[in-house]
Amino acid sequence: LLEDCIASIAACSPPPDEIVVVDQSGDPAVASVVSRFEAAGARLLVATFRDRSLAVNLGMQEARHELVAVTDDDCTVDPSWIERAWEHVAADAATIVTGRVLPVGEAVAVPSLIGSDQPCDYTGGIHYDVLFGCNMACSRSRFLDSGGFDERVKLAEDNDFCYRLLRSGFVIEY
């Protein structure tokens, strides 16, 4: 899964400046997979914990660029993922953008999906379920300045983050 994920990111047009992989598994195979994509800017951060909130926050802290797109190792991205994220976030650094999350195969095994092809601006509303942490892009500094994912939240950390952002006036666009 990780290899497919990184390959899909590396195949984006434009290509990424870097691909930060936060490994929580301790499996040496992860380093092997990441090393195959070093030419595409992939680098490995080895974590001593197993916690998604901590992992996303660490990746954001260690990212070397201001625009950061986040996905999970069991996802693949569209070739236009970086370009479309850049269009939204570069226009307004206060924007956090999310998008479609579709299954490959049976949807019954996927915990959270969204398939709409209609844009939506959630700004001004109070929602908790419109930001998909496996498909989001934002300004690194805005993410960190907002406190990032709450490391006390162990499930649905993206829902908590979404609610806090919208409540404090951030822009979330789909």
C-alpha cells in the first residue's frame, strides 16, 4: 500500500518538492520502500510512537515547504492532486482544502468516503465532519499556529481539527 501511495504522489504533475513519510510501524520494509523514491524527494521520519495525531503533527513540523498536502499510506492520489491543492491554498493561506475520498474496490471496508464533485465552502458554518485528514492540504505555518491535531484525540482527530478551525474562522473548502 505504501509503495502505491508514494508512487501516486511522485507521479503528480507538478511533482512534489518532497514526500515526508512518518513511519510508526518499526518495519524495516518501510525504509526500503521510501528509499526507492528518494529521487522524487521522499524521506523517512521514524517515529517511536503509534498515533496518527502525533504523526501528522511531526510531519508538519519537519516539512521543509509551506504548502503541505496530507494523505495516508492506504490511499493513492489523483495526478492533479498537488496542482489542485496549490491552486486553492496559494490563493489564500488561510484556506484548508479537502476533496474526494473514493474507494478502490468495495466501499464497505473504507471508514470514511466522500464522492461529490461539487465544490463547497464550509466557512462560517460549524461542522465537524467535512475535513478528510487523508486528503487535505494547507499552509504548514497555519496548521502549526492553530495547534495542529489535538494529540489527546485518538480517533477522528480530523473531525476535532475541522470543528476547531471553523469555529475560529478558518476557511475549509471542498
